[in-house]
Amino acid sequence: MLIIVLYFFSFVVVALVSRIFKNAGTRKLFEIVLCFCLLFGFFGFRDITVLNDTPHYYGTYYHLSQYNSYLHSSVFGFSPALKFEWGYQVLMHILIKYVSRNPYTIILFSSFIFIWGNIRMIAKFTDKVALSAFILCISGVWLDQFSLIRQTIALLFFYQAYFLLKKDKWKSYVLLILIGTLFHTSALTLLALPLLKCMKTNTRNVVIVLSSAVIIACFIYYVLGLLGFAGHLYLKISIHRQAAPTAAILNGLLMILLISAIFFCYHQNKTKLDRTDFWLCIFSICVCIVTLVFLPLFRINVYTWPILYMILLTCLLNEQSPIASTPRKRAFRNSFIVLLSAVLLVRITVIITVKEEWYHVLPYSFYDFSDRYHYYNIYLQKEH
């Protein structure tokens, strides 16, 4: 665990070292390059036992690459038996057919585009890339992302779509979200954001939306049954729960604390939260409410966590904002950042050590490229 904590703090070291550069552009580029290297070294070369879904994607890739019929079939084919969305099946088929049959290809490729997409997103919000990367690491956001490969591909489309929505480019937003659903159908829920943005940001509308979330939570099993998910494994497990899952409660509390911090910081800056950002906050709380009844829906907030953290960090890390206008206010701001970091660090440490099955980070190991055989959850790799 000590190695993991030291890895997290390597981003803080990058932020401190970058201060030797006087030019802001050079400093930002330095942080981008080093953060990319640190992230790719950790996630791009991880063993297939690290992170929950890694062996699943690795195993499926390996299994399909062994069939000549698959190699010679159209990359645009769709197999319901794979239980993957069409977009991901096409991507995987292209990689197997034209890039490499080595199953680790999917880990390298996904890690590269996820890191590129996240750093690009951070750079749009703030110049403090390394500190932002540190917060996203210790928050567990990236541990989720690199495990949920299909959904994170959809998330990359949402990153781009979100900035278009802020510019009121509705059609472009909807188009990108629909493309994202080709990789993970959960992205369809993001189509609610343009509708929410049409509403005024007042107490009455917030109460209406939150009340709607409570009603949806009460009838979620009935709704999912009508949509054809009555026999789904997740639905069966959730129905037999006797109480709200601990994970949903803790995530809900963290979400409330994060959003409260966002509103507090913007209030201190005497600025109004952008309408898109405001309704993203409310949307995230709605998801947490429904998740109390049906835990698998926590995945919807995989889309919102990183942007919410960046909304907060943009406010906190801006040296020109009123919250950092005086030495006393800067001291308070810095103390707040330290407190936030401490809370997140303690939380992720407890999760990794006590609830290890949530992430499977420990024991961390690198992938052994010299080993011809690898054992994983779904398939036993062997020569054919």
C-alpha cells in the first residue's frame, strides 16, 4: 500500500518541480508530459489481475483472436453472445484484425486513449494539471475508469459533448452522446442534461427534480422490468437486498459533500455557477438517490465525478479568484485543499486495504510480457 500512496504523491512532486519554469505554458506542458508518463506507467503496464474488469476484457480479446473465422469476418458484425455494445465489438474486431492478436493490446490501447482524454479534459479546466491529476487519483475516479473500459470510451465522448452543451450546441451534444451509447448504453441517461438545462436554476425546480428522482427510485424495479431487464442478474441481486448498500450510502454522502464544497466555493467567489454545471450537480444527486435502491446505477455517476471534481478545482486553483485574493483567504483555500486531499486519501486507502474486492489494486504488479501463459478469470490461455 505504501508504494501506491507514494505513487499518488508523485503527482504532487511534479506540481512542485514544475515551479522552476517561469513561463505558464512551459510549466503546463511539463506537467502534461510527466503526468501522462506516470499514468501510462501505472495503468498501461498493469498486470491483468489489477482492477476488476481487466481480466474480463483481456480474456474476451484473447478468446476471439484464436478463431480464424473471426479474423476473416467483417469488423462491422455484431454478436449478441458477447454482451458488448456494437461500437466496442467493432473496435475490438479492428484491433484484433489489423493491429495485434496479443490480448494485452486492449489494455495498452484503452490506457493510452483514457489518459489522453482525461489530461485533455483537465487542461480545458485549469493549468494545474498535476494537482488535478493527484485529486482524481486519490478520489478513485481513475481506478473506476480504467476498469470500466467500455463505459470510459463513452465517457470520452461525454467530455467533448459537455463543453459543447455549455455553449448551447444541443445537436452536437446529442450526436456525441448517441455515439457514446454505441460503447455503453448507460450514456443514454446523459440525454437528460439538455432537458434539465432548459429549467431555471431555482429552488422550486430543484425540488421537482429531486422529488422525481425519489419517485423513480420507488418504481425502479417496475420500470426496469418493463424495459426487459426482469431476468438480469444485477436486478435479481438488488431485489433480495434487505437494506440500502453501504457503498451507495457512502458514495451519496461524498457526492453531497463535494457538491456542497462547489456551491460554497462559488459563493465565496461571489460568482454564479454555470447553468450546465449546476444541473450536472443536481443530476448527480438524483443518481445517488436511485442508487440507494438499485446499486448498479452508480455507474452513471462515473460520467459526472471527474467533471464535478474539476469544477471544484477550477474554482480553488485559480489564483486570480476572490477566494485567493488576500493572504488570509489563500491560507484558508490551501487548508481546504489539504483537508480535501486528506479525506480522499484516507477514503481510498481504506477501500484499497479493507474493501480490496472493489478495485483489486493490491497486490499491484506489472504485466510480464516474457510469460507466454497468463491465468485470468474467464479463460485459461493456452496454445491451439
